Amino acid sequence: FVFLAGNPGLAGYYRTFIQALYCGLNQQYPVWVVSHAGHCKPPSGMEMIEDTDIKELEDVFGLNGQVEHKLNFLKKNVSKDIKLVLIAHSIGCYITLEMMKRASELQVLRSVLLFPTIERMAQSPQGKLMTPLLCKLRYILYMPVYLLSFLPEGAKASLVRFALRGMKTCDESSIITSLNLFSVDCIANILYMASQEMMKVVERDSTTIKKNLKKLIFYYGTGDSWCPQHYYDEIKMDFPDGDIRLCEKGLRHAFVLDASKEMAAMITDWLQDDLTKL
């Protein structure tokens, strides 16, 4: 099981989710999550560098580079004959479809696409709000982040808790992981990738979806401002035979903040038939 993150693409946000998924699968299968390149603060004494194996790529921290980064990870770490279950969230769904398009040799048993931002991101309600900031004004955020980076870790954690104060329950791993967002390098890469999402995630890749339809599960939210419900209605109309579901539980787009275990339990249930065939 390989999980492809949203943006910010930090594995720590999904710690509770993948632990719950691993336990729900009776600890029978490895469950990995891959952070996006450049989104994590390097350990002390190390610098953020571009992966030498994909250095010839333009735009290593952009969308294309992130797709190649994940394919490179699988090439290095997973044997070609191993069956894969890909689970993706938000922009990770776009990356997953691109991976399936570029590397048809991957032994993908199933792909689960959660709150999929795979089309018209800039036209979504949240996209209309964020596109000017991400594409033209993101640089003004660097100085405040730089200044905040000098705060003690405890003060940073308090700021994160304050920002998330509206939630009844908040995953502690999300608070710890959010400390990476006080790094200017990480924020620059996160916002740069987000700006590319607004510009490049325009048309849904219906060709790749049609080719892999029997392997795909889509899960849309009812109040998701990144992929509104009419996107669900349209893809459901275009692919009536697809496994395309609408959330009935009112889960938020950023489900990892407060519903990781619930989501893991649902996915475990969805995959039971596939796993019995192994």
C-alpha cells in the first residue's frame, strides 16, 4: 500500500491514518506514505537538495517533478512483480493518475482517490480565492515565515493549536508535522507546487480514467470547496460504470485533521474483495 499525499505533502499528517489502515488490514501488508519532494524540513546538519537521479528534470519541485519523484521511489524500493494499492488524497490523486499513465507496467491492483483534485482547480470555489495569492502574491509570505522560524518550538506549536482551535478534536501528529511550515524552504516549495496546481490541473484526464476505470475508486465530498459536488455529478455521468462515491459522513477535504481512523476503516471495508483475490 502506497499513499500519495495532498499539499502540503508531509507524511506526518497521515501518520494516524496509515497506522489505522495497517491495523485494519490485520498488519498483513506494508503501508507506506511518501512525502512530496522539498516539503519536509531536512534533519539538522543536512540541506535540501534536488535528487541527483532526477536532476535532469526541469522543475523538480513542481507537479511533473513530483510525479517522477514517486515513480523513482517505487523503482528504487518496490520489486516490479509486487502488486500495489495506491491511495491518494487531493492533488495526490492527480499524481496517481499521471503515474498510471506514465508507468503502465506498475502492478496496480486498485487506486483509491480521496477528495480528488484532478480538474479545474482554479475554477473551484477555493481555487478562485487562492489562485491570485498562489500565483502572484505568494512571495510576500516568505518574510513572515522567516521571522516566525526563529520562535521556540513550543511557541510554534502554540500558534498551530491556535490556528486549529475551531476543531473539536485535532490529531496531535498534525500539530507536530505543521512545525515544518515554519521553514521558508518548505513553504516556498509548497506554495510553488500549489501555484502549478492552479495553472496545470485544468482538464480531467478522462482517457487515463477510462483505461483504468475498473481499478479506480473515487470518493468526493459534499461540501468540498476544492472539488465541488457538481464535479462528482459530471464524472458520475461520464463514467456511469465507475466506482464513484459521494461522502455521506460530512468529512472535510483535510480529513487527516480529525477523521483519519474513520477514513481508514472505510477504505479497509472497500478493499476486502480485492484482498481476498491475492
